[in-house]
Amino acid sequence: MDAIILQVLNGLDKGSAYALIALGLTLIFGTLGVVNFAHGALFMLGAFCAVTLQRLLTLSFEQIDPTQKDFLGNPLKVQVPYVDSWFGPDVGAFLIDWSVPIAILFAIPIMLIIGVVMERGLIKHFYRRPHAEQILVTFGLAIVMQEIVRLFFGANPIQTGAPGVFTGSFDFGVLIGFGPNAIIYPYWRMVYFLFAVVVIGAVFAFLQFTTFGMVVRAGMADRETVGLLGINIDRRFTIMFGIAAAVAGIAGVMYTPILAPNYHMGMDFLVLSFVVVVVGGMGSLPGAVLAGFLLGILQSFASMNEVKSMIPGIDQVIIYLVAIIILLTRPRGLMGRKGVMEE
Amino acid sequence: MSDQKKGISRRRVLKTGLAGIVATGVAPTIITNAYGFTNEPTGSTVKFGFNVPQTGPYAAEGLDELRAQQLAVEHLNGIGDGGMLSTFSSKALKGNGVLGKQVDYVTGDTQTKSDAARAAARSMIEKDGVVMINGGSSSGVAVAVQGLCQEAGIIFMAGLTHSNDTTGKDRKANGFRHFFNAYMSGAALAPVLKTAYGTDRRAYHLTADYTWGWTQQASIQLFTEQIGWETVNNVLTPVGAGDFSSYIAPVLNSGADVLVLNHYGGDMINSLTQAVQFGLRDKQVNGKQFEIVVPLYSELMADGAGANIKGVYGSMNWNWQLSDAGTQAFVKSFGEKYGQPPSNSAQTCYAQVMLYADAVERAGSFNPCAVAEALEGFEFDGLGNGPTLYRAADHQCFKDVLVVKGKENPSNQYDTLEVVEITPRAQVEYAPNHEMFGGDEATLGACNPGA
């Protein structure tokens, strides 16, 4: 039982990432009708916003320490962060320690700008083109983005730690009545799950309870009529693209302590997130979130030794297997709407 | 209506076709066969192929290999300080190219995938006319490219490949490996683990699901069981999985008190980090402190894993902190050119390029069979690993093996690992027909010059 609960917890943090990426993907598809295969790359760019901020905060000047030697036998050059000298060692250390959460503030404007530039500069030229062409161009864009990141940050994963207070793990089992050491779960993964719930809630609230959101939802339902009312729906959809990019970006920022960012991490998430969108139902926001958590948990279960001993290799195919079953029984996905991609 | 009247004569068709054949690169293959061996260099240059992962989970290792290969070419051509040319026990190389020809090179990206690696190698052989391919990072790739080189009739000087199979069941007459292997890691590590953690331990293995992971796991299991450890479980994980948490979680309740991570490169960085996040290193199991072992280390992995590596044991082929003259000459050259010390994957590629060039000089020919003969049974020193033998029976180098540990108090950013023991060569040697290396059925086959 404790192993099952542990895998559910594991699935929640993975599912949170799937849900956040799929939410943006389906938001873009629902508003602009574009299948954005560069969305995984936006998640990766968000993660590298955290890496960039960490590097900015640790920008240092050199001090020669004649008592120590470097690897070539020369006097060691000690790096002293500028923030330490500007704000004092305590504040400097705090800023560096909390660089990941702080990076959310850094990533939101950057990702909004990237999203808007991407939509205005490239995507809008493909609105009336077939989905296959949209997929090709956005996939190509994703490759360009990841190669640029590799050029600047190299190919190795880059460790980006959580704040010291959230490192390590806690005994979740004791909280729910199990013995000690039965269910150990890292603090940051729980933080990530809660963060995802808050972001998903905020996106839904924005769409549900603001005038802007109401217009966007109306535009998703009937773009032409909303346009005839004199509302510039294109501008709002562009902003939604930016918001979707920002959601993917901050999802990437907060994921960095869980998975050390590398230039191709977006591709790993993209394919799974696309399956999540299809399983949830193209264009359905609640469907994307539901399917994200569902597939994340199923993937975790499939990795259990007991399951793998019964069906070897199931952990590699479970998501696709479930996608096939759901699409055979519910061709529009779990919560898909009639008429979407059915022309 | 005849072709003549349309302006297309049979002669013109033949001419055009012939020009097309030459232009599309089919010609080199045809011309090759007129000589004694594949891609015999006829001009003033000779071309080497460097086939390394520039993308994928082992890309950081591959890019470091490439740096070392480029440095080796410079030194062979007489550029720079000559690196290990001055410390190499063989004095056949003079820094004026190889057999009087300047060395040129082409690079390929294996993407850490066997099919991509073979495609890149084939292009190098057929289009670029390389006489030798050096590279690896991933034994799956090395075995695949070695097989291709055997078929094509050129020499394969393996880079980073640690699977027993490379010079075991998949050994080839045209393939040579300087890097150590999984069996040697097990033989070197087990006595150190016995001293550090005792004989009553229960090990849980997470293993990369391909030839290297399988043979490393089998080797470590063999040697740790010889010192009294029990193997609780072995779980295969996909290469490039990224998030290993679902594989790590079951370790917590398995009763194991040691986790052996048979992972490499980016995978090892992620799995080790996630194991630490799940609190494994803080756990007490069976009344003992839980420990993690990473049998195959690299400086780049240690750098990537950061503080998580502290106190974790592993093994290496070479380390830049060794004090011999060859190591110091190489670290100086590499460090001054690239601003960082070389990894052990870089060193093995550098050594392999030097060993190939030296063998060509001693053989007096680029003919792969003459080169192979010069390498077989070759004993040398001065390339950073101490006295080394290229065993003729399986084309595996035999030399001392390093047991290392993540350093508790690094003095600088590159000071991540400390050498805790230099295991003597005699302790890691084995018979060429050892059952872990294909037994009696494993043979090199005949050298293929490609003619």
C-alpha cells in the first residue's frame, strides 16, 4: 500500500508538469487553432530562465588567493559574487539560494515577450495553412531554440537547486498513519504540485471571471461573431499565446530542482504533453489538466517492479497504450468538444 | 524516332552517368578497390574521422572527446607544445604529420544512437575517405561502428566505451580499445567497497538498458557477491529517461542498503541527484548508513552532479590529477587551450589518436592490417596510464585502474574527485576467453583491409 501511495505522489509531480504544458498547448489550439510543437521548447526556455538568473546572481569578480593553486599550478582565482559585495554576504546568499522561485518574476515578462514575438513573427503566417505545416514549422522552431540554448549553455544538465529550506525529503507516511520511513517524499516535489494547482486555478479563474477571459472564451466558441461586434479578437489571442508561453515557462522554472535542465528537455515533455492534449480532448482545458495528472500517475504505476515483472517494458508504452484505448472508445478524448478537428 | 534525333546519344548518356557517379561520391569506393586497402591516402594529407555524440545524454562527454581529438591532430601536425608526444615511450612520431602527410579530420554526431552513428561513420568512410574512425561514448554506438569499420576495411580506435562486449563477444580484428571495461571496474572497486562498507550489504541496481549497462551490472554483481554482498534487485531503465524518481522510489522499501547506479553521463547526473532528493543518503537501513555507488565515473558527471557526488565511490580510466609526466604534459596542453582540465574520455581519445598514428609510422603504411599488426601486443608508457599493453588476443588495453571518490572538500571547481586507490593491472586482468567476454566462441576474425 505504501508503495502505491508513493507512486501516486510521484505521478502527481510528473502529472503537474504534463498538465501545465498541455494546458498551454490546448489554450493555443483552442484560441488560434495552431498545433504548437514548440511548446516543449518554451518549457525548456523557462527552465533556462532559472539557470540564467542563477548565473546572473552568481556573477563574480576574481580575487587572487596566493595560498591556493588551480589545476595548472597557478595561484587560485577565487570567485566572489557581486551580490555578496553589494548587499552583504547574508542577503547575497539568500538571493542565490532562492534563485529558482525568484526566477518566476524574471521568467514571466521574458516568456510573455517570447510568446508574443513568436506569434506575431512566425505563427500568424500559418493560421490558414494545414496543421501538418504548422507542426513542421513549430517543430523546426523548437529545434532552433534548443540548439541556441546548447550553444550558450552546453550539453550537460545544469544543477539548479531548490532553496535550502526545501531540499531533502519528509516522511509523508507518518502524516497518514504509516510507520516511519515508509513513504519518503522530497519537499520540492510537493511544492511543485501545489504550485501547479495554483497556476492552473489562476488560469481558469482568469478565463472565467475577467472580461478579457470572457471575450477570449467567446472568441474560442465563435471567432467571427466576436469580431463582428468590433472586438479585436486577434490581439487578445496574441496575448493568450503569450500567457500560454509564460505558463509553460514558469512550469519549466519550478521544475529545475526536480530535473537538472538540459537543452533537449523540452522534446522529452512535448511528445507526452501532446498525447495528454489528445487524450484530454483537443481544445478542452479541463480535459488537458485531467489527462495530465491521469497519465502522470499511470506512468508512475507502470514503473513499479511488480507491474514491470508482469508486463516487461510497460513503463515505456503505458501512455501510448492508454491513448489508443481512450481514442478507440472516446474518439474526441476524455472531454473533447464536438466539431474540433473534425472538418 | 532514334535517340540521336532527340539530341541524346547513348555516348552522352554514358558520359553523363559516369560524371554523376563521380560527383555523387560512388567513385571513391570504386577507386578504392583498385588499391590494396580502403581509402589509401594518395595526396599530401590523410583524413581521420571523429565520430562522437554532440547531442543526446552523453553529449558533454562527446564534446570533450572532440576537443582532445582536435588537440591530438594539432600535436601530430607539429602545432602547439606537442602534448604527450614528448612523454610517449615510442619515438616514431616527429610532429610532422603521419608518414609525412598532414593530418586532416572530419567530425560526425552519433547522437548517442547506433543508427545515427553508423550513418555518420558510413558517410565519413564513403564520402570523406577517412582511414580511421575514433569515437564512442556509448558502447552500443561503439559496437555498431566497430562492426561497420570491420566491414568497410578501416581501423576503429574506440573512444569512451566501457562495455565488456566491445572487446568481448563483439570484438573485431579492425577494432581497438584503450579505455578500461566493466569487468575491470568491478575487480578494482570491490576490494575498496569491502573496506569502506563491509561484507554484509544488500545492493539494489538501477541499470541503463543497453549493452554497457548490462555488462557493468553483471560485473559489479559478480565482484560484490564475491565479497559477500547480496543483490536484492536489478531494474533496467531507459537511456535518457530524465526523471528516474519512479525507479528510485521502490528502492526505499526494498530492504537494500546500497544503491548501485549503472548510469552514465546526463542519466547518472539525474538519477544520483534524484536519489539524494529522495533522502536515500540520509537513510539508515539494516542498522547501516545507506550508500550509493557509481561504478563508472567521469569528471564531467562529477561536475554536473555537484555536491551530490561527495563521498560516492566509482572507478575511472584516468584522472587529470595524476602526477606522471604524460598526464602533466596533456593537462597543460589541454588546460591552456580550453581553460579546463580534460576528462578521462578526452584522454582516451587523445591516446587512441596518438597510438594509431604511431602504429602507422611503425608499420610504414596506412594499410589497416599492417596497423593492426603494429598495435597487437604493443607495450607502451607515457600516455598517462603507466605501463600499458595492447593485448593481441582481444585488442583490449591492460593498465592500472583508478578507484575514485567524490571529494568532500573541493579546493576549486575542477577538484571534484579524489583518487583513493590505483589498482594494479594484475588485479584486473582476465583470460581472453573469459565467459563474460564471449567465452571460447569470441574471436577477432580476420583483419579486413577492404580491398
